[in-house]
Amino acid sequence: MKLDLKKHLKEMISAPGLSGYEAPIREIIRETWQPLSDEIRVNNLGSLLAIQHGEGAEPRPSVMIAAHMDAIGLMVTGVDKGFLRFTQVGGVDPRILPGQMVTIHATNAGTARDVPGMVVMPPAHLLPKDGQSGPLPQKYLLVDTGLTPAEVKKLVRVGDVISFATEPMELGGECLSGHTLDNRASVAAVTAALEMLSNRKHLWDVVAAATSQEEVGGIGALVDAFAVKPDFAIVIDVTFAKAPGGAGIGNFDMGKVTPLTWGSCNHPALHKALLATAEEYEISVAKDLAPSGSGTDAWSIQVVEAGIPVVELGIPLRYMHTPVEMISLKDVRRAGRLMAEFIANLPLDFMNTVIWE
């Protein structure tokens, strides 16, 4: 049965799965990856690893394709007369929070329960001077569940996590908007690559990794790379698309191009090889400059043990780290195809060409 990529991605961006609490999204990915893999397992920090065996003679080389599945969000820090105070899990800009619909994953009742809520702010005349004009500091924001203080006390406790509750929205030009497209759009591209490779001969073992805890320091990818010890890794994450006020260097048109990262986290020989594959199959790419690091799982993987060569590609995304992120499905398919074509054509002695120059 052919994968419905749009349905797969909409399902993923409708699910919670904050950094360190990835279980809901992991189970969705596991269900999709299971029939596309020969082995599948969860590591000690919650990442999901799916392995497709290659057809080369053993011991076969292996390539890891890594995309983080965790999401930014909030965590309850206190209850004030039935209203919830909170802090951030990952990087959340407080300017986008007022008026957002959220889900509190409440755990105080003995069994987990999802409680709907919304981020609210007091009227300006009730706030101190530093909150009466301009963007409101996070310390003044609250979550309102509509429940009484007694009901909130029974359900919610400090430490419960809060996820965004934005519904996916299909827009023109095969665009999709919603929360956690960073980085579930890239997980969908890995799924597309796995589906293509499941119908293609490839000599190498392929290890797909839906990594955990990227948004809080690239933690899952460190242990994934240590456990797998791949010969090299492909990291895929979102990058900045052209958007209002952001059309300069490092911003890419959605639906037109796959950015290839160029910088300290990317092995030059791998970058050259991936670029050659893109040219051979007429896949449009562009150079995404990251001279001081890419802020992705690439660094976490490349420093494991004696060093693992890494190459990175991206999916252009608008409105990063907001509940209304936007991508083009064309970019997801293109990135998946580029990875699949590259891996399917890897000779067994490919690593002899991977020399730092």
C-alpha cells in the first residue's frame, strides 16, 4: 500500500510529544515505520531506530538518517487560584503565546488525562508597568482551563507538560500549516525515503532514527549515534523559508529547492557526493550556510567516538517555533527522494572516498 504522505504528516502534527515526553509521537512513527523496516527498537532515551538491511556482503556498512521527532512546548510550574503558571520546554517565543489553544497533559488524577486550555493574559491596567505595553513577559501569562480551582487541583500538578493544540491546516500550493512541523516534516521525509528504499536494491544497511530531545540540546542523537556507530549519517531538519521580513541569505523558497548545509558540521566529501546525486537526478538544491554550526543533531552525531562524518539537508519552513509553522509537501517529497537515490547508489567501498579535504 502506497504511503499517503499528507495524511502521515497531518497525523504527526496533531500529536503531542515534547522533548523528553515523546511517547505519543513515537508510537505513531513506529506504526508507519514497522512495515518498512527489518528491525525496530527504542533506545534508552526514547529515540526510535528502524533498520533496513542492505544486500551487500556482511559486514555491511551502514548509514543513519536522523530527524528529531520531539517538540517545543510548556511545563506547569504553579497553580494560582485555578490558573496555571508555566515555563518553557525548548525555545518558545512568549510573544506568540497569548490566545493560543493548548492541551495540558494532566497526571494528578492517577491516570493521565488531556485537559484543554488556552494561554491568557490579564488586562493591562492590572499589570505592573513593565507589562502594560508591548509584548507581555512570560511571567504574566497564564493557562485557563475553565475548571474550578478545586477541579484543577485534582487533575493538574507541577511538572505536567503542555502542548500546542493547533489543528493542521491545508493551504494553497500544497502547503501545510500546524505545530511541530519542526521537525516532523523531516520525519515524514525519512518515511518517504524508507518507502522508496523498501522497493529498491541497496547494498548498505539503513538506520532511520527519529531522535529524542533535540530541542533541549541534541541529546537523543548523541546516544543514537553511539549505539549505531554508522559509517556516516544524514541529518535532516527544517531551515528558514522566505517569509515576511526574511528574504535574505539563508532563506529559501518553499516548494522549489532542497537546501544542503555547508559548514563546520558537514563533511565536505559527503556534501560533494550528495550534490552530485542531486545533479544526476535533476533535484533542485541550494547551499545553506552554517559556518558556526547548524543548531541541529548534526553536531551531536559528528562528535561521537572518533567522529562520524555527517551531511545535512533541510526543508524550508516559515514561522519556526510557533504553532502555525508552514511547509510545502513538495519539499518533503523532494528531500525524501534525494536521500533515497543517494543511498540506493552507494557502493560498498564508498567510505574510501570520504576524506576530509
